[in-house]
Amino acid sequence: MSPENNTIVIVPEDAPQVPVAIDDSATLLAVISRAASDPSVDVDKLERLMAMHERFEGKKASVAYAEALALMQPKLPKIPRLGAIKNNSGSVQSRYAKWEHVNELIRPVLAAHDFSLTFRIDCADKIKVTGVLTHKAGHFEETTITLPADTSGSKNAVQAVASSVSYGKRYTAGALLNLTS
């Protein structure tokens, strides 16, 4: 929504009044406040005004998120694969990007563009890791990966869960930010 095209017009249904033009959120809140203090305004109309305000704020937050993400993505680094998986003979069979390295490299870029990255972990049945990318304007996107416990190697039960959580963080962050390694 461009600044010159964000005017909302409210026309009360039951009164032949002049429409009130609203060009920003503060003005919309003033209209809602006046309506709330008017005993003749019914609750349904007030709820519709509040819903309009929430949609207006949500759209603004969504636009701010998209703009900030577009500016941030070219600045995100390629993640080096510094972790190593060794076979039984001790030779490296594959490399991967460790979560500690991913986090260290992306945090300053996220902060510079007013984003935060958080995770929700659910270990009820399998291990479910949800990554949540939030912009300071309030809009967020999330993605979830469901994994088994990583029992490879000689991990105990706690280490198996922690390994899967780390994997889930790497892959949900990668999906939300379009990271490459």
C-alpha cells in the first residue's frame, strides 16, 4: 500500500452523514475512540471498526516485512559447511553447516534489518521445530519441520533430541531466509 493510496472511507449505514476520510492509523483510532464514547453506536459497528483497524495495521506490517526482507536477503551470507560427519574409520564422509555458525553469521544481518528469528520446540511425539521470522512491525512468517530423534553415532537420548533440534533450527532458518551453504 503506497502512502498516497492508504485512505479508508467510513460511511455509517444508518445516518446520512458526510463520510470520514481516514489516512492513517492514528486517525482511525480517533474515530474508534469517538464511536466508543457515543452511546448510540452499537457494539457490532464498533467491532467492525476495530476489525478494520486490525486489517489496516496488518497490511502495513506485511508491507514493511516484505520491503525489509527484500533489502536483507542479498546481504545474507553463504554459510560455510564447517561441521563434519565421520565414518567408522574416522574419515570425513560429509560436511554440514553447524547451527552455531549459521546463527553467528545471520544474527547481525537480521538485527540490521529489524528481524528476529525464534524457535518453538515440541518433543511430544517426534521432534517438531518451528522457526519464526518476525519483523519489528509485527508481521511474521513461520515454517515447521518434524524429525525423528537423531540416534546415529553413540548419542544418548538427550543428545539425540538436541541433535535433531539443531538440525531443525538450521533447516527452518534456511527455509525462511533462503540460505545457501
